[in-house]
Amino acid sequence: MSTETSDSPTESERADRTMHFSMTGVREGFIECIPIALSVAGYGIAFGVLAAQAGVTVAEAAFMSATVLAGAAQLIAIELWAHPIPVGTIVATTFIVNLRYVLMGAALQPWFSRLSPLQSYGSVFFTADENWALTMGEFRSGSRRGAFLLGSGLAIWIFWISATVVGAVSGAAIGDPARYGLDFALTAVFIAIAVELWDGRSRLLPWVAAFGVAIGAASVLPGRWYILLGGLAGCFAEVVRVAA
Amino acid sequence: MSAVTYITKAGGLWLLSRIEVPEYAEAGLAVLPGAIIVSIVGPELARAGPPEWGAGAVALLVAWRTENVLLALVSGVAAVLLFRGV
């Protein structure tokens, strides 16, 4: 899950060339992404199980996977899930956690500006961390297959939805979550995501800031707003670190 | 959720053809997901006890060695069961 967006002069040179957008490109992107989509499926099973444990139906979980297609945000929504559903908290947290996609979309711009609006804005729906990284590698190496993001994204989308259904069906079959230690499953998944997001020691300062503010806010504020506050504190700490 | 997610996915594409994103803003956005995850897990673990801390360490180790989310889930859950039983 890297969000590197460096620009080199050669990139703009490459972007000057025409991009092709074809079914062949879709198919090639799809096939090349299958090994990655398989690992995404493991994650999808985890999401499905946890969604079912939180009381989300199989259909709702599948619908969420099909229309949102953003793993971390979906897991956070499950973490926040309660009755009545805290819509404001979920939507705000989803937006904040997904703000990284703004950068990822921006990084695609030199190539996607050569495609039609329908092609580019249709393709970005299928952006996930994994196929974005694959597509950036593809474009940077000089490929002109403009449909690559769409093809690779479709592979992820299909595996993600199917895995969600498999996970949700089996999750619903399991009884009391605490009996099997499943109350800890979401925490374990978040720890695994944090490991993936750890980009070296420069992450330490923003993460410590997030941790401190979240712990402090959790003890004084009601609800789950401490999550957003902690996230924003980490973001602010990083801005200060870079600007200083 | 779908709408705000799509807005972020299309937003960068739309925005960059119009403005230049400053470096500090880019850096700030890049750390957001990790900072949010830390803010979820931090208070949760602070409230929990030694079995959860131990299991958290196991999940961390497995995730770090295998980079597999499902495997980290399974070993974290197995570890918490084991440690709670002790």
C-alpha cells in the first residue's frame, strides 16, 4: 500500500505518447492482476467474516464490497457498526481514510489525461491500492495500455466481492464471537494493515501523535470521534515534520 | 460510503489538472490511513489486557513475516484464545 507519487521528466515525455484503451488492455490487466487479486481475496474473506460477526447480512456486505471497493474503509465501517448505524461517523471516517486515493488519482493523471473522460473517470472507480501500484509500474515502464487499471481493477473487484460472500456466509455460521477469540479478529487485521502501511522510521512521529491523541480523546469524548481526531493529529504531525 | 469513496478516487484526477498539490499536503495525506488505523487499535489495546497484548504481538510478527492479512487474523485469534486460557 504505497502512495509514492514522484514525478520524473521521463514520465511527462511518456505521457505525451498516445494511450490505447481496448478490450485487449482490459483482458491483459485482468490476467496480470490475478495473483494479486488472490491475495486480496484472503483479505476479503476476513472482511466478510467480520461483517457477519458485526450483524451485517451477506447481501449488505456484498453490496458494500461491490460499491465501495476500499478494504480499510470497509473494515473501519464494520468496526464502527452499531444499531442505530452511526452514519455520520462512518461516512466522515471513510472519507478521511480514503483521502489517500486523491494522491493516487493525481499520480495517474499524466496518462489518464490522454483518455476520454468516460474511460478515465470510469476506470478510477476500480482503483484499489494493489492494482494502482501495478498500474503505475506498468505506465512508468512506458506501457500505453490505458485500460490496464480497469482490467486489473475488475480482477480485484470480482475476487473481492466473491471473497466477501464466502467470508460472510461462514462468519454467519459461527456462533458467539468471543468464544472463538473472534472479538480479537478485527484488531489483528488492523495490526496487519498497519504493518503494511509502515513505510520506515519516518512514520514513527505521525503514528505516535495519532496514538497519543486517540488515547487522550477516547477518555474524554463520547462515541468514536477519537479515531478521526487521532488520524488528523497524525496527518498534522507529518505536515509539520515535512514543512519544518 | 460509496459516494465519498468515489469522490476521493476521482478527485485527484480532476484536481491535478487544475492545481499543484504542495509537498507537505501530499505527505500529510499519505500518512492518514496509517494514523487512522493506529487511532483505532491504540485505545482498543490500551483498554485490553496481557492476553490481547500478547496476541497483538503475534499478529504483528506474522503480518510482518508473511504480509498476509488472513494469516495474521488466524494466528492473532489463535493466540488470544491460547493466552486467555492460560
